[in-house]
Amino acid sequence: MSIIVRTEAEPTGPNIDSLPQLIELLPVAGYAHRWHASSIAVGDNQPISEWADLVGDVPLVGAGPVATTVAGHRVLEFDGVNDFLGVEGLADQQSIVLLCRVLTPTGTAAGILNSPGTALALSRGTSGLTAFNFPTSGVVTITNQLTGWTVVILTYSASSGWLQLNGSSQATTYAGSKTFTSLQLGKNASAFGRIQVAEMTTWTTLLSTPDRTALVAHLQAAYPELFA
């Protein structure tokens, strides 16, 4: 007799009983939505059109990234041509944590994510990573190309905001609250990106400095092979 233990964050699908897989809870509670690649039941190199939300039951839907396995971890790969997944109608969100890397060749533009109808966006340009709405000036460009696996944190309130990459602050001021109710992953406007994503989580609140520190440490420990 076998015993299978399930949690609220476990994948569902036709093979759940034969391949049970626990997904660890994050150390910062209260997240509104979480999309985790280990929840995807299709085999490697198979496209998906919907990515289940493990918490808020709001799937990302769109056109055909494929599931694949990198160093023993399930990830989604977007082709940089027309793959993307998106969602609308979220409650006001203030924070995003994204574990990803960019496969588009260095020096070539790659869209990563955006919120349609707002200026919130993240893309990799020819000279580095560009984040819109950070900081007060509206746009910040840094040289990081995100070629390696990176914990990207975007979080902001009415008086402060942060863009962090693997715990390193890139922008630390922001004037004006910028919540978002929609997301598109794998593109920024009409620019698509060849990217891999292991998971993405959002909160309706500002992530504090201890929150951000804990999340980076947790994700790097949960995916040691990706950061090796």
C-alpha cells in the first residue's frame, strides 16, 4: 500500500498519483497567485496553452510555450517568436517574484513581462535589462543580461519601490503607487523573449527587506542546480 501526501500547492493532472511532487510553500505568506512549472503535467517539449494558478485559481493562458526539464527542474520555455501567457482581472497586485533566465542571445532585445494598459514592464534590451516605472524617472536600464538564472523581484508602494536581481538592488526609489491587474509573460508589448521560467508569484502588498531576503534565499536553496 502506498500513501500519497498532497498539499494545496501540488500539481494536478492525469499522472498525479503515479508521479506525486510536493511544491514547497514560500517563506513569505499571503501571496495571491503562484504559477509553478512543476504543476505542469505534460511531457518535455510539449506545448501548453494554460498554466494553473496554485493559489488564486487564475490560470495564465496564451500561445504555446513548452514544458522542459533543466538540471532536474521543470521549467517553461518561451520561443521568443510568439509564445506568451497572460491573465487579466486580477485584484490590485504590488509585488512580483520571478525565477527566470534569458536565452535570447546577448545584445538582442527580449521581452520578459508586462502589464497591458500600464507602463509596468521588464525587458532585456541590446545594452542590458530595462524596467519601466522604476525608479522615479520612469525607466531604469542596467547592464545585467539575465543570461543566468535570476530571482527577479519587483515590488513597490506609494512611496518606495525595488527592482532586485538575486538580492542585489538595482533601483530603490519610486514615486507613486503602481498596482497592476494584468500580466503577460514572455513578451513586452510586441517584443517577445526566448526565456525560461521556473515559477512566478505575486502579492497584493509591498515586500519588505526581510521578505525579499528570505525569498531569494529560499528560491536559491530550492533550485541549487540552476544556480550552480
